[in-house]
Amino acid sequence: MPTASKNLRVPRIIGGGEMGDRVRGTDWSQTSLGDYDSWPVSLRTSLSMVLNAKGIAALYWGEQQWLLYNDAYGLALGDRHPRAFGQSMPEVLTDIAPVLSPQVAQVLETGEGFAIENLSMIMRRHGRDEETVWTYSFSPVQGEAGGFAGVLLLATEMTQQVLADRQRDRSEIARALAVSQLRDLNAQLEIEVNQRTADRNRLWLLSSDIMLQCTFEGVITAVNPAWTDLLGWHESELLGSSLFELIHPDDLDRTQAGASESSTGHAYPRFDNRYRHRDGSYRWISWATQPDAHHIYAVGRDFTVEHDKAEALATAEEALRQSQKMEAVGQLTGGLAHDFNNLLAGISGSLELMDTRIQQGRFNDVARYLAAAQGASKRAAALTQRLLAFSRRQTLEPKPTDGNRLIHDMKDFIQRSIGPAIDFQIIENSELWSIRVDAPQLENALLNLCLNARDAMPEGGKITIVTANEWLDESLLPSSNTSNRSGEPYIAFRISDTGSGMSPQIIARVFEPFFTTKPIGQGTGLGLSMVYGFVQQSGGQVKIASTVGTGTTISIYLPRYEGEVGHNEATLSAPDQPRSNRGATVLVVDDEPTVRMLVMDVLNDLGFSAFEAGDSLSGLKLLQSDVPIDLLITDVGLPGSMNGRQLADAARQSRAHLPILFITGYAEIAVLRSDQLEPGMAVMTKPFSIDLMKKRIQSLLEKA
């Protein structure tokens, strides 16, 4: 048990009748409670209150529930008094301990008191078992170490009253009672009611929960002192005022309706709303209410901390679900795009070679190319039935870019696309920072947003694109994107319209693939998800601000690039490269037979020797053999234990400077990001033109 400070002197207990004398005359050092002078201040103070209480009162102290009580309690115990004094309640009061002991333990554990009315218990008194009825309350007593060390009991024995009530129920006997007997009974009842009222007043004053009495119109008629501790309001400020003035505006209508419903006798076991603290903040209060004919009686408990934690947890769970959903859709669509691009490569390559053979007058291979294209087309048609999602997770080719120049070059094209009914304006920051981005993809994203803005203004309106330099703090960046650090420079493209705007519920879902508010057939629901994916892939972020009936602003943030930005160089149409590398040997690794066939034929046209493999292990065996290989052409998404990048790394273990050309329909960002390619490596995304492949092959061999 806790002990009092050696430097703190507390007067010994004064008064308390017979039990007070017993406390003062007992050598407590020989008991489990220890020497009196070592008792905690809270124990001595609480015991003094118990001993001097007018009604039945007791103190249960510590986990063993040591029993200390006043004279009235001793009378109620019958012949077990005084031997029960100072003993463990569960051991000495075995008849009622199964009821009382768990209740005392609950108050010690939770620190929350409560009251019970008219509880019937069988007690052994005066040598026999008898039914007794009790109304009592438990209140926690603070310990020296900050926890709860004891429980204060204030009780009224209601046995006589209940028996009287039962007696009155027997109408014939009740009517036979003499007037004098009724007067005596009424007097006794008045005494007991007064006693119960006094006990309730103590509970009213001691409770840490706020208590309220008000009219059905919300006029406050009584409050307990806990209002000052919890909400800062004093009793004098509250009495006669309307409780509705303290209610949060969002909870006001519901609270007024609840008060009105109480006038019909409806009680609320739980009613949650927010009350204004004196400092202007709000607290969440959970009420239990009980009305009578004229008033509402309520007890409220502050659960603001629990509510805020639950709300934060729900927000985090929703953010996690959204992130997982977007990732799952991206993975699914990326895999489908891989298969589809393989088929497109077979179709487009077959058609190009057919065209070449026809122009050359060589018709022997046309049927073979035609059959390959038709077979790939049929497989593509079957695949489209399974394409329920779409992803633009393609390999980006970021380059230093002037954002103002990009917007300026797009102006006429955007104006033609949105039509003459839309007023289009560009506001440029003359000192706009540079960015490193895939310019064609950024153009597609900006055009997509402008077209969405146009669709939100069917009667015409205005679209404005603003460029700006921004320093983003952490609040503007998603918590899951650890690559975006707070306080770093970004440039912003803000696309604003004067359209119909979006509700918060719509904004929460706009980046979901396939979500659209347009009629069936007028939108796929992929536009904004494509913009979101591109910007995230580029290291940036997208934010939306919208007001229904006013318009929408979508901001694209992209990281600042510190280097120089050169002028875009026109792509020259170079003549066929001289076949200076005739006789070179090339290994082609691809799991799609049609693609392998086309690449092999192109290599033969260039005068190269070529080997082919349908998976990574077969290709690796050739690379580790003595066969001379001057160039490796490999798909990335290969079946087996190795992907194309892993195959390339293994190849360079034995052939350190081997040129490598990646061709793929699956944009595996971690493998093919341009800034991770080593010297002597290049990448082409399927579908690609045969001419482009020839140029890439010649370029790699010439640099080797």
C-alpha cells in the first residue's frame, strides 16, 4: 500500500462516534494496513469523511478491499460488527461479496463511479438470512501515486421502504391501516427520502462526470461542479441559459430534436454531441438521459480523445485502401498492356515487312507475314474482352523542358480542341523554373484536363492555365510518397474552369480508374487516372480544388530541374545506314514467336547472323557459350526465373561491353528508367516501327 510522506503531518481523526474511537484506539501497525502515521493522506481524509457521515458509509481500500466503516454501517452488519472492521471485505462479508467485490474492483480499475437503486441482496444478520434492499453509490478515491486506491460507499437501506411498498400493493391490508400508522410510516419515509437526497447530493458534488438538469426547451436549471473542470463554465453562467447556445452548429438540429423527443418520455442510453468549452474549442460528450414530466436529467462523459483517435484511424484506413486500390489497378493494367503490345508488335511488324516485300516484288514471304498478322489480330481481339482496366505506366523519356514554351506551343492546338465557345487564356510566370519531364506525356495530360474542363461547361465558359513556382510543404504531399520531401521547389500548372464544379464526394474518387460522371458512352473514366499516374511517375503530385456551381482548379506539381534547357532539336529523316556491320552476330530473346520472327527477318535484311531464344534460360546458355555475339536484343518481361534486365546483367558478367537493346510491351519502371540504363544500352517500347529498330541496332553497333 502507498505510504504518506514522512514530512507531511495530518491531524488524527476527530469525532466519528464508536468507530472513530475504535480507529484511534487500534494499534494499526499490527494490521495489514500498517501504522496509522504511514497511511496516505487520501486514506485518512476519506476515512474521516466516512466516520462522520450521517448515513451508512464505508471505505474499501486497496486491491484486498480492506473494510473501514462508520457506526451506521456497523448497525447494518448485525452480529458481524465489529469483527468485520479492518478486514478484507471479500473474506468477511461472504454473503454479499459476490455482488459488491466486482463492483469495487471495477471502480478501482476504471476510476469511474456509479450509483445503484433498490438492489435486493440476501444478508445474514442476527443469525439468519434475510432479504435486504439497498440504494448506494460508489466513488473512486485518488491514491498518492496518481491511480485510484480506494472506493467510497454511501448507502441507504431501502428494505423498510420496499417492504412498505409491497405492503401497499396489498390493497385490502393497506386500506385497513390506521391513520396513525400511516402518519408514522410517512414520517419514516420522509426521513429516508431526505437521507437519500443527501447521498445523491454528495454524488452530485463528487462526480467527475458532468450532470445536467434542463427543460425540454433546453433551459438549464441545474449543473454540477464538474462543468467547470471539464468545460470551463461556472454554475452562475449556465443557470437560466440555453444549452443549445453551447452546442456545435453541426449537432444543433439533432440535439434540439432529441430534447423534443424526450418530452414524450423517451430516454437516451447514449447521445453524442459537441459542447463548446469556455476557450472556444469543442469537446465530444456522451450523454445518458432520463426525462420526467418537466425536465431532462442527464449524465455526460468526455470522450474527445477517443473520438479523435477513432477518426484519425478511419482516415488512415481509407487512405490505405485508396492507395492499395490504385496500386492493384496499375499492376493489373500493366500486365494486360504487356500482352497487348506484344500482339501489336507482331501485327505492325508483319504489315511493314509485307509492304517492303511487295515493293521489292518478293511475294514468297507475304503469306507467312499475313498469317502471322491475322493470328496476332485474333489473339488481340480476345484480349480486348479482358481489358477491364487501362494503364499508362509506359517508360518515360524525361528531358529538360521549358514549361512556358511547352504551353505556348500548345495554345493554338488547345483552342482548336476546346472550340470557339470557350475563352482560353494562358498566364505565364516569366521566371518559371525548368523541369525534367516527358514533354509529349505532359502535353497529353494538359490537353486531357482542358477537354475535361470544356465538358464541364456545355454552355461555354473560360479556361485558364497558370504557370507558377512553388515551394511545397509536407501537407501538400501524400504520406505514402517518401520520395517527395517537404520544402522543395516545384513548378505548378494550374488549369481552372468556370464550370459546374465537383462535390467533395466526387473529388474523393476522381482519380479512380473507370470512375466517371459522364453518361454511358461519353467517357471511360480513365482520363484523370492517366494524368495522376503520369504525374506520380514523374515525381510530382496532383491537387484538386472545386466548388459546386463555381468551377474547378486542378494543379499539377512537378519537381524543379536545376540544369540548362536547350532548344528542341528536330528529328531528321536519315537515310538508310550503311551496312558496315555485315557479318555481326545478334542474339534475340523474346517469348512472343511473332516478334522473334520479325526481328530475325530484319536482322537478316541487314546482313547479320542471328540466334533466337524463347526464354531467359535458353538465351543465357547461348550467352555463356563460345558463340560470338555482338548484340543482345531482349524483351523485358520474359518467362522463367530471369527478366530481360537480369539477363542483360548476367550477359555482361562474361561479355562486359556487349551492346543491349531492350524491346518490351511492359513498362517496368524499376528496370527501364532511362537514368538507370548503362552505357551501350537502349530501349524501345512495343509497338515500334521496323525503321526505328534498324536505326537503334546500327547506332548500338557503331558505338560498341
